[in-house]
Amino acid sequence: MQSSSFRNQNRIIRITEVMAMTGLSRSGIYAAIAEGTFPAQLKLSVRSSGWKESEVIAWRDKRPRGSQSGC
């Protein structure tokens, strides 16, 4: 059986959870992706995408405290 920490590292999260975790707006997330400063989304289906939770957490942890920009 897999440990819960292993499962969480591989969890795929959707845009609403990414916004809640980062404090960025939807357009801010996509702008940061275009600038290369935010992890790119994974295509899950034709009309669905998500992000690796571990990558979003790593991005958030590297970001200076109090920063509101996606850069």
C-alpha cells in the first residue's frame, strides 16, 4: 500500500485549488506560465487540465513572502 505522502506528491489539482494555494487569479496563473515563471499545466482531456500539486507547492515555497506578483 502507498503512503499518503507519496500519493499527495503525485496529486493533480485543478485551477480553483491552484488559485487558492497561490493567491493568484486565473489570468495571473496563465500569464506566469507564459512568462515561464510558473509550472505549466498538464492536459487531462480535451477540455480539462491540472497541475502537479508538488510543483505548485515548490513554486509557492520559493516565492518571497508578501509577494503578490506571479513573477
